[in-house]
Amino acid sequence: MKKLTVFTPAYNREEELKRAYESLKRQTDKDFVWLIVDDGSTDGTGETVKRFISEGMVDIKYILQANGGKMRAHNRGVKECDTEIFICLDSDDHLSDTAVNDILEAWAYVSGDPVYAGIIAYKGEEEAEGVRPIFGNTFPDTSDCSFRELYRKGFQGETTLVFRTKLLQENLFPEIEGEKYVPEDVVYDRIDEGHIFKILPKILTICELKPMGLTDRVEELRERAPTGWFIYYYQRAMSWPLSKLKLKFAAHYLRFRKVVSDKYRSEYRLPLYLCLMGYPGYIALTIKGKL
């Protein structure tokens, strides 16, 4: 049985998948399965994947489902996964040539200790000089820590996350009727509680940054998936230590509370003291007309 699943959610990604596939063919260690969940593509994604399978260069599992958004595709992938560890490779990213080998070597040191949720490594970007960690930021001097602690220690870059599959299967994304997005941190924060990650200071995934329109994209997601963001801000307000950031989370929680259904308002209730502390920020957001 393979150790690692490389999971890719795909929706109309016929061309982008080709670069990911080429990087998987170049892996120095083939002890992985490429699990593709096609989220109802209407282009040639399915035919492209079938061509990959026919070449026999990579162990591929392909699943087609009705379009439901990345969170549902991720849940399907996690449920279908039968390997010990799991990495999500977005369809427009690709792996470094030694990524699988690097992951398996690092995991061998900690796999027997259930306190380890997985591995944190760099996400890189290509430049004229080569590949470097996104934003050029490097990890603090530590061999392991929680995901949140990594950022508290000053890290500001992007990460590649490898998870113990069992933990993902126990912490699926909420599937919200009428919405197709939930911030990834909703799941990551839950797993982070009581666990640590092995820090691997290597670039595993490489992506092409598309900064133009990023803010607009986030605002669009907030408008189209308010319940997912509501849950995110609830979790952050509940778990974050007392700080200005905690009050910011509470303020956004109150703002989103105005637009989600009674079902979610009753299920995710902040304590009264946190609501009162977040109220001034909520008023400011309301005046600005921002969620």
C-alpha cells in the first residue's frame, strides 16, 4: 500500500493539470497515489486525466462528481483516501522533483507519535534566479510546533501542509447548502488543537502567484459564502488569546451573524462577553458597509 496521497481538486482545469502531471512523473520516489476529484468539469478535464492514466507513469485514481465547490471535493478526496498521509496539490500548482521523497523521509521520524498532525514545508514561487519561498520569509528556528504557533513566532509566508489522513477524516469541511466555499483554516484550526507539525524547511509545492484581483476575490467569497466565514470567525474568536485580533474576529462574527440562517446562529454562539467586546468593531464595520 502506498504511503502518500497527492490530492487535486479540479474544475475545468484541463490545461493546468498537465503541469502538475509532469511534476508527478518526475518524482524521485513513486510511493504515492494521485487522487483527482473532478468537481463537475465541463471542459476536457476527464479526457485529459484518462490519457494520463493510459500512459501508466503515475498511479492515478479519478473520481467525477457533481459540482459542489472545493470543500465538497476535498471531503470526497479525504473519504476516498486510504493512505497514511495526504497533501493537497491545487491544479495550478506543481511539486518539486524530490517532494514525495522529502515528505516520506520527514514523516518516517514522527509517524509513530500521534501528537504529530503532519508536516509543514514551504510553498515556493518561480523567479528568474530560481525557486524561493513565497514572500522570501523563512521558518523560525524550531523542529516542530503547531500551525498557529508558527505564525506567532513571526513566520509570514505561505506553507505546504501534509496531514495525517485520519485527522482530516475526523475533521471534514462543513457542507453548507447554497454555498461552495469554507476557509481552509476552519479545518486546520480544529486539527491544530492538541497537535504539532514536523517543520520541513524545504520547498515542496511551487505556484504561480496571481496578485491582481486577490482582494476582490476574497470579497467575492465573503459575499457568496457568508456562513463559511461566520464559522471561521466564530472559531477564531473562541480560540485566539485575548488581543486586538481576537476582538477583530468577534466583530466580524457579529457582522456575519446578521446574514446567516437561524440554524447557524444557534449552533455557533459566542459568549456574551465576547460579543460585547466585539461590538465597537462591529459598529465600525457596519458603518463602512463591510462584512
